[in-house]
Amino acid sequence: MTIGKKIRSLRKGRKLNQKQLADMAGISDSLLSFYEIGKQKPSEEFLEFMSNEFNEDLELLKSLESLEINSSEIGKISNVISNKLGNIEGTEALHSCQSEVSRLEGLLAEKEELIKELRARITDKEDMVSMLKNQLKVHESTQNKQNKANDIRQTG
């Protein structure tokens, strides 16, 4: 998931329109729109606001931002490969392209590793939330029993 899609998902989860969230964050609704569609990367301040307002891990939000590869970056990579093919003949061109492919595979492997790490962090947080919910249920049950016992003592 891209950072833009995450922002949109959080906003829609609270049933907010872009203007409402933009006003809360102190930015224009057009800037928020650019964040959501990936035309502009969110500022550090906005990511901190989203982290605090939606109780999201700031590092996770920053990691989502760094995982995005936009179309201009893909175009640059394509141009590099095209230029190398156009300027080099035969085996040199093949070797150059293989090197570029290896470099890109290395970047992809790094990003996949980061995604695995982020998924593990999310699972850990979900487990922690589940544990806290269970503890809250136990506490509420104990509190209810104590309240009933107090009611019985007072009426008896």
C-alpha cells in the first residue's frame, strides 16, 4: 500500500472528506489530494499529524512513503537502459543491462525485506491490541462483579 492510499484509507475510515481532514491538519484540500494520489510526498509534519490523530506508527508511515516508486523514477530507469543499449554494441550492451537488472533486483529484494519487517511489526501491534482488549474485558468483568457485590452489601 502506498502512503497516499494509506492516508485515503484512514480518512475514509473516519468518514471524513478531504476538506475536513485538510482543515484538521492545517493544509489545503488540494495539497491533501496531491498526497493521496501520489503527486506529492507528505511533509514530515503531516505524517506526524496523521500518526498522532489516527494512532498510527510514524515509522510505518515513513516506510510506506519510502517504498513508493513513482512513474518518473521508472521512466529514468527506462531511459538509462535505453541509452546504454543505444550507445553500446553487442555483449557490452548485454552486460550493461544485466548489471542494471541485478541492481534493480537488489533494490527489489531490499524493499521486500522491509515489507516483511513492516508486516511483522503490524502483526506484533495487532497481537498487542488483542492482548490489551482481553485484559480490558477481564478488568471490566472484575469491576462489574465488585459493583454487584457493593450493591448487595448496600441493599442488604
